[in-house]
Amino acid sequence: MKQTIGLFIFIMLAAQVALAAALTPQDIIGHKYENSIKFVYNRGIVEGYPDGTYKPDVILNRAELLKIVVGSRYDEFDYEDFGGQACFNDIAGNEWYAKYVCFAKSRGIIVGNPDNTFLPSNSVNHVEALKIMMLGMGINVQEASSGAWYMPYYEKAEDYYLILDELKNTYGSDFSRSQAAEVITRILSMDAQVVQPPIYSSGGGYEPGNVYIGYLQWANSVDLYLMADSGISTYTHQGQAIFFIQGSQVISFDPNGSFTNSYTAGSVTVQNGFTLGTSQILYVGTAYLANTNPITVLSAP
């Protein structure tokens, strides 16, 4: 009986993985931030459009960004009761975004304008987005007593590797759905459990010369990371398992990028190298497991 139940669970989880892959919006394939979009899309943090697209380069407005941030950090029961409120002069309680905006106001994530408006339909720019995302996701920033209000947020974002290459040294630039997905993924990866010992050495890193692995489990899926700093530009571990997962079988692996990957029970093998660039944390991919039991991930021996 236990074998039958176990096989049923395995088949159901495999079907869920296949379904998730089949439902990937076609307009994100090959996009620069494809895998970060998959990350937030598969978790329901950011939704697609009724026509099955994601529209990665559509510019976000202030209300849309708040929905993404609140939805990624809080459970629905935290903000559901804020629906129907009119917490700003231009926020009607019957608008879909009222619960997100009013919840964010109650938590000090947003303040609004001196005339008690929020301007929900206005496009959000780069530094406005940084402030909302960082405050909304628990990154504390000491505001400046003088100078541009946004510089403490920009500088803190630099420290946390949240400034995207195309947005470096820009402040008022538009901010898109794909860029939000990438930054949200980077922020969530900060919660990853870091595993030692290091698996590579070449100068730089959390400790001099080290690259570590990290992981973050969500039920039967485990997001896998490599962690280093700008002192290490590439990592190669060809043809060998780098992630050993204890406590469950790996039934599928969705890699980040166009790498050739394989998996066996309890491990993930990466055939090619990774380019770390200037990222301190690199999302490698998501392993799907045969059950939801808490697992431990170990680095290669």
C-alpha cells in the first residue's frame, strides 16, 4: 500500500512539473530574465495575461508593483482585510489594488504624496521601485537627512547586488515586469541557506577564494544557488554532481540558462560552467522533489 501511495505521489508531482513547463508563457523564452520570470510566475508572485503571455518588457505602474511586492512577502490573509478601504484620496475601495496599497501604507512601505494621493496608475521609476521593494521585503535603509532622497536606497541596493546592469547609475528610468522579477528573485535568494564547505577557489568570495552553494525549499521544489562575489567570474564543475540532496529524490531539474543538466536520485549534475559575472548570488535552477519533506543540500565532496 505504501509503495502504491508513493508511486501515486511521484506521478502527481511529475505531472505538476510537466504542467508548469507546458504553461510557461511563450513570450519569455530567450528573454534575458527568463528564469527569474519563471521563478516568480510559477509561485504566483506575478501573474500572466489572459492571452497566455507575460509581457516582460511592459512598464509597471505603482499599484502593479505593490501587488508584486506584497504578494511575494506576505500571505493573503495578511492583506485581504484591507480590501474595500480608501486609504488615499485617489484610492477607491472597490479597486483591485486597494488591499495591496492600503496594507502597504499600514506597514510603512509607502507614504503617499502631501495631498494624500498615491497615483496608482503612474509608471514607477527605478529608484521608486527600489524603495518599495526593499522596504516591502524587509531590507532596512537609513534615509538621508540631506541630498537626494533615493541615494541611500540606491547605494544599499548596490551593496545587495540589486542594481541590474542596464540600470546602473540611473534613477528615473522606467521599470519593467521582467526587471521586477529579477530583483525580487535576488531579494528572495538572500534567505537561501548557505552550505559549506566551499566547492571552488579562485580569489574573492564570502571567504577569500570561495564559491558556496545555497538553497531555498518551497514544498517539493528547491531553488539552488551559487554564491560568490565579483572576484570570481566563472565556475566550472563539468560532468559531476554539485548539489547532493538528502531526504528526497530529485525527479526533475529546471536549469537557469541554456546549460546541459542531468539528475539522479538525490543529486543534480551540471555538465557545463557558469558565468558569475558581478553577481554575488547566482540562481542556478530549481530541483523538483518526490515529496515535501524538509531536505538538506550538501556540496560536492
